[in-house]
Amino acid sequence: MSKELIIDTSTSDINIALLEDKKLVELNKEKSNPKFAVGDIFLGKVKKLMPGLNAAFVDVGYEKDAFLHYLDLGPQVRSLHKYLEVCVNRRGKAISFQKFKRESDIDKEGTISDVLVQGQLVMVQIAKEPISTKGPRLTSEISIAGRNLVLMPFHDKVSVSQKIQSAEERNRLKTLIQSIKPHNYGIIVRTVAEGKKVKDLDTELKGLVRKWENAFETLRAVKPPQLFIGEINRTSAILRDILNVSFNSITVDDEIIFREIKDYISTIAPEKEKIVKLHKGDVPILEHFGVEKQIKSAFGKTVSFKNGAYLIIEHTEALHVIDVNSGNRSKTVNNQESNAFETNLAAADEIARQLRLRDMGGIIVIDFIDMQSAEHKQKLSERIKQAMGNDRAKHSILPLSKFGLMQITRQRVRPEMHISTTEKCPTCNGTGEISPSILFFDKIESHITSILEKEKHNKLILKLHPYLSAYLKKGIISLLLKWRFRFKTSIKVVSISSYDFLEYHIFDSHGEEIVL
């Protein structure tokens, strides 16, 4: 399976599209200045203890207090608090983290008031981003993720991913990491570390340790809430988590980000540096790779997937409901059981894709088409497990119930992706009234006239809907040709199918939009 990453920076957000065999399976929108992202480590202040919930609300700077449960404190939270207090109140050089004497573990059955007090300074990490009406979910069990390793301060164990199937390789990695691991650190060895040399792992481990210990160097007179260690941006996080040998292309349309990604790739996988490409051209990158069309067809209440069959996807605060419908297909197949089975199998593939694409989390209930055969039901369960095998979010799948319902729980750490697939009326712009369409090209002509009166341009690029583009170019003596003769300027017309019908924009030869 080939994987491609398309990164679009043309808007205020950065759009990151992951394609598997040319099919869109993940879409991430990253703010230029993201706050409260999963993995960010904050210094916060305990605002309120909730003994009934065995939890605390912590101020980390979000409009609503973040939630920290006792079970998310981590066994070594007292050591973390003590070391933090020593570093904040110290005079002179910071105490060595590796020589620091750890406190005893907290009681697993204890209460929040045994560990925290109101007004206390605490170090916490974002486990779930703010979703809907809820603030962030926190943990005090700090982890710093790298490409091959995850660093766990105040732990001492080495764990190796069970996805590495070879017991010999798991033992090799465990022995290797134990031999180079500093004191007071635990390590989780990730799946991608399989086959890696000691030099690569040692370099990464030292970098993670340095990142953690250097953050304490300037820690004095803290005024919470404040960010302590920021997670890398979403683009780099995706690269860190999913880059592998099947990843054969990363294309970005911004030169600065292109260089950043290339530098990042050269540090984690030098042999893959050549797969990073810079997109140049007048057509937007998502449109050039056909992603824009896939976005329009994949989001929305109704999603078609095969031979007239379709899904209806509904969302509530508590759960998501997906209904599978055979549509026109039922009219063409005589055997109802066979029809239901084939449609359900195809639906399983599309549902797995939709869960990743929309980042749907929590409880998902799927109403498949009723089947009588126990064998078909078993095969359907196996199919959806297989289809969700590439899903990086933790999930659990229950067998079909006697009513034909399947329940899935999927880890939710970020708000679900919502993209509106409807557009305003292209002629009235939602007002119910339109200007005479015969004057539309006069409007563009007037716009070009104003631009050239203000400043001389040797070349202009006019981007508009394909229908209007075709009209401009129609005939031997086209309207576009007349404009070129009249303005004595090269005018290039570019068709953009994602534009509204009467939308257009004019750019200079450097690709900068000209706004009067």
C-alpha cells in the first residue's frame, strides 16, 4: 500500500491530507498557532478538588478548567511535584534529574486530596484536547514521544511494542535500551524501532532526555498557567507516527515548510529525504491531487460508496450512528442474503475510512443490513477488524448483536472533523436576489482595467469556475483573446472546480492575489 501526504498552506489553517493508494483516509486541520494540543506539557494551578469524582480541576489557561482524575496522576506524581518544587525554588544550578531521589508510589486506591491541595502548582500533560463543552483532559504521567522511543520521566521500566512479532527482536531491543537508559527514566520502544541500530536509538534517546532536562534550566518564579514543553506541530507529529517504507511521497506547497519537513525527514529517516517535494503551479495543491473532490464527496450526512449503496451518518453528544443502505443495488440482485452480505462488506471498508477521516471517537453504533447467515455475520466482523487495522487510534469492536447492530468504541483525543459540503447559492450568495448575469464578465473586465491602471503587469492569472473558463475561451476569436489584445497583457485562465459558480480571483505573475 502506497502512502502520500499532501500539505496545503494556502489558507489560515494548514490542511494535511493522508492518501492510501490515492484514496483520502485522514484529513487534519492544524492551526498556525495551535494551543492545548495533545502532548503539550503545562504548568497549571489546582483550582478545585472534587472528592466525589476523585478528581481535580486545573487551570492551564483554557477558558474552562481542565480535568485531572486520580487514576491519571501516575504512580510517581509525588516525585514529579517534589522535583518541580525544588527547581522553582532553587538558587543556583538546577539539581541533576538523574541523581534525584524518587518518592514512593501513590496508593492505587487513594483519593485526590491525599496528593493535591487547592492552589498547588502542578505539571500536567494534555491527554485529550477540548471537545464540545468540555475542557482539556489531563494526565500527570508525563511522556515525551520520539520517532522510535517514548521517554517516561520518573519511571524505570523498559517496555517494547507487542506489535513487533519477533520475540528475539523484542528481547534485543529491551536489552539494548536497558544498557543505554539513564537513571530515573522509563522507555517505551515503538514498533518502528524494529531493526534499528544502537547508534540511532542512542542519539534519539539523548535528544529526548535533553529536551526534558533543558526545560528545567530556566524554570524560576513560575506564574501558572504557562506552557512548559510544547508538542511538535501536527505535521511533524503525523510524520513521526506514520512514516514508513510504504510512504512514497510528501508534497507541500510552501517553501519554508518544505525545508522544515526535509530537515526533519533527514534526521529520522535520511534515506527518505528525496520523497519530499515542493508543489509549484497555479492550481491549488489539494485540487491538483484530486483531494478537494474527495473531501466534498466524503463529508456530509449521506456518503455513497458502491453501486448505489450509501451510508447515513448522524452525530449526537453521546454517540455516532451509522445506517447502511443498499439503495439501488437491491433492485439488481435477486438473492437478498447475498446482496446484504456484499453491501455490508463494502460498507465495512468505507466505515473504517470514515472513522479515520472524520476522527470520530467515543461510541459508534452501526446498523448493518440484516443477515441470517451466522457465517456471513462472522465474516463481516472479521472484515471490519481488518479494515480498521491501520487505524492508529485505540479501538474496540463488539460482534454483531441479534438486531444486526455493531458497537465500536474509538479513542477520542481531538474534536471530530466537520466540513460543510453545502454551498451558498452561487448566483444570489444567499440573498435571494441576483445581479444580471450578462454583466458578470463586464465586472471582471472592469476589475482588470482597474488593476492595470493602478500598476503595470506583464502577466495576470485569472482563476474561476471551469464553466466560466470554458466560456471565456470559446470560439476562434474568444473573449479572452479580445482582452489580451485590448490590455496588451498576457492573461492566463485557470479552472478551479472548488470555486463557487460566480467566484473569481486575479493573481500577479508571482502568484500573489491582487486585491483592490
